[in-house]
Amino acid sequence: MILNFSDALRHSAQRKPSHPALIHGERTLSYAELDRWVDRLAGRLQALGAEPGMVIANGLGDTLEHVALILAICRVGAVLVVLDVRWTADEKRRAAAHFGARMAVLEPAADPLPVQRCLTIKDLEGDYAFRQHAIDPDTAFVMSLSSGTTGRPKGPRLTHRQFVTRSFPHWVSIGFNEHDRHMVATPMYFGGGRGFTLSHILLGATVVLYPPPYSAEELVEAVARHGITSIFLVPTLLRRLLALPPREEVLMPSLRILLSGGSLLHANERNAALERLSPRFMNLYSSTEGGGVSLLRPEHPLDRAGSVGLPVFMNAVQVVDEHGQRVAAGVIGRIRQRAPWIPDGFFNDPEASAEAFRDGWYYPGDLGALDESGFLSIAGRSKDMLIRGGVNIYPNEIEAVLCEHPAVLDAAVIGRPHAVLGEEPVAFVAARTMVEAAELIGHCRKLLAPYKVPAAIHIIDELPKNSAGKVAKVQLLQTLVAASRPGS
């Protein structure tokens, strides 16, 4: 049984050497070519002092070099930490320092980091022999940072065994296989982009890198041109595809699997994706730290469209109260999961670990409910929950109602302080057509209890998103704070 990525790549290179492993633009690498390149990179890293257990930062862009470096770091037995190429120099320095990186490979234009060796990919060129050694599957493989790290870095250290085991639901529940041509259309820093790339390399499938930026039309054309059979898209990209003019046939007929995840998707969007994008659309609920949680598949009933489906293979899900006791079906509580790929805690962060990892369970920080059939629904982030006059309000419910309006492309709800009520909901809306805030408030009044109706709705060109496609609600809060200052 393969339990580390170094063995998996070697196995595919021996079993199917000429099969395409990676494609980016005009470049194609077979498994044999990729294996030889990784050997050379690993040999050069060893010559520069890399050794098992050393933390090495990968700050490259969304390229073949990025993937090859991940695999070379793995082959050395070092520990990978990925730095988003879009981060500022300060953000990269904080992450590298927190995780104890001793070596870093960055883009040529990037500011150097205060590590023992700061390199570019050109510094790793050459024909270097790799000194082969066994890798224990229970040694560390990767620091799995949360997307959008801007303050104190946070992430668990995952072992080879845990990372390989995370791929099992990809194959069993989602249905990826070695014959797929999988397109990575998100940044490699994003957990989905990196995780699904490595999962397909484990299988011996073909991975096509198609990183942003691109238009919705360009993405559709690329999927057809490359004969893509599976793709992962964040909801932001799905909404751009759904905004294209309708066609007689589905937009991406070659797809066997159209997978979405990374942030919440509303029921009407799920049904529209099935009808207009692909009948094989699936919605995955997961987290960078905890891996896959649940999956809503095409065959699941339409009346479950607002849920995130059933637990994935090898994963247990519960909804509990503040004391860790299970709540009744339909009652909102804290979601927790238990699976063999769950780490023990966050690296070098005992306070955050004590909050998120308890009694063998991981708490992703989301609120939700399980129905009688085991389908999981998300109510929102536990820290996003608003309390207005002593009543709990879940932003996701308001956002879903706003998105039912035909003029609304996307919506986000946050809380602002209120002198009497404590908090009140305020909405930010990105519209696809002209619409007045008063009309949207009237729409909410028809469908929501009075205390859930937003106190104000701000119509903006586009919601701010992080590199994972999630709404950056902190930026929206800063906008509110700035607008409330005298003279604003």
C-alpha cells in the first residue's frame, strides 16, 4: 500500500511512464519525465543542505515548477509550507518564521526571506543525483495553512499517511480515477488546488494547470480543448459561468465531475449548475485543516439542495451544543468531524488547538444542523453568528434569501454594533443588473422574520475575496467602520 507521495510518483513512473502527468500551456510532462525532474530537484536540495524534517517554504506561482518542487521536498523527507505568491513580503516573513522554515524557494522578483537559504527555481537547475532513503509514512509532510492567513499564521502539520488518507474520499465519494484529465483552475496555494493535484498524481491521472486570471468564456473553451473530465471550482467561478448566456446544451459536456467547494453555495445555484453547467455537479464541504466533511451529489433529492450532503467516506460528522453533547435533528449547533486524516492540532499554537481539536474531534468553526436522513446544512461560521436583541441570526440564511432575487449575483452579511440591540445585520450585495437597496430590503421582508431583515444594504461592484474565493468579511467590516467615522 502506498503511504507517501514519493513512492506514489515512482510507482506511476514505472507503471505508466509515457502517460501525461502534468500539462501547463504548451508544456507536457510524462510521469517518467516528472519523476526524473523531481529526482534532480531533490538531489540539488540535498546538496544545499536539505534533510528530513527540515521545513522548506514553496513560494512559487501556479506553475509546473511549483508542483515539481512540492514533490521534491516530499522526496527529500522535508516538510512543506506553501506561501501564497500573492501575499505581501511581511505576510510571507511571518509564516516562514512561525513555521520555522530554514530554506525557501521564491519567484525571482520576490523579496528575500530571512531564512538560511533563499533560492529561486533557477538555483535548483542542474543534474544532481538524489540519495534515496525510506520515508516513514508517519513523518511530517506538509503544513496545511488556512487560506487567507493575514495575522498569526495557523495550520496543522500533516503526515504522509494523513495526507494520503485524505485522498480516499476523493476516489470513493467523489469518484476521481486514474483515467481522469483533471483541471486545476484555482491557485496552487489554495488547499483544493494543491490537494486535488496531489490526489490525482497519487492515482496516476493527468493534471492540467489552468490558473487564474481568465474569463468565464476562456475557461469553458479550455475545458473543451483539453478534454477535461473533472474540475474543481469555487462558487465565485460557478456564478461567473452561470452568468453566461444560456445554451441549448450544458456548458461543459465533457465533464464527468464538476466539483465546487470553498464557500457556501445556495440551493438555487446548485440546481442551476446541474441544469446549465453539468448534470454531474457536486458540492463538497471541507476545510483546509480537516479535509473533506460531506458531499452533495447529483442524485441527492432536490429538496436537499440547500444542504451540503452526506458525510464523505471514512468521516463521521456530529452537531453538538457548547458542552459537546449531540443536539436533536434540525437543531443548529457546532459541527465537528472525526476521520483518520485529522491532525492532533495546529503547529505551535496550543490556544487555537485547544479550541478546535477536542476529544478526538475537529471543530471547523461552522454552525449547522443534521436532518433525520443525515444531510448536513450550514448555518454559518460560529464567529459570524449575530445576536440581535438576544436572538441568534445566521448570516447564511439572509445571504441565501438575497441571492434568490434575480438582480443579485452575490451577497455577504455581517454584523454592526447597535446601542440597544447589541448587533444588527448589514448586507453587501454585488448585483448583475441595476437594483435599489429598498427593493432588496422589501424582498427580504417578504421572506424573513423582521429581526433578520438587514438594517442596511450596500450595493457594490464586487465582493472582496481572498485567494481561495471566500468573501473577505473583515474588509467589509473595515468599510463599515470607515463609513461611520465623523466626516466620512
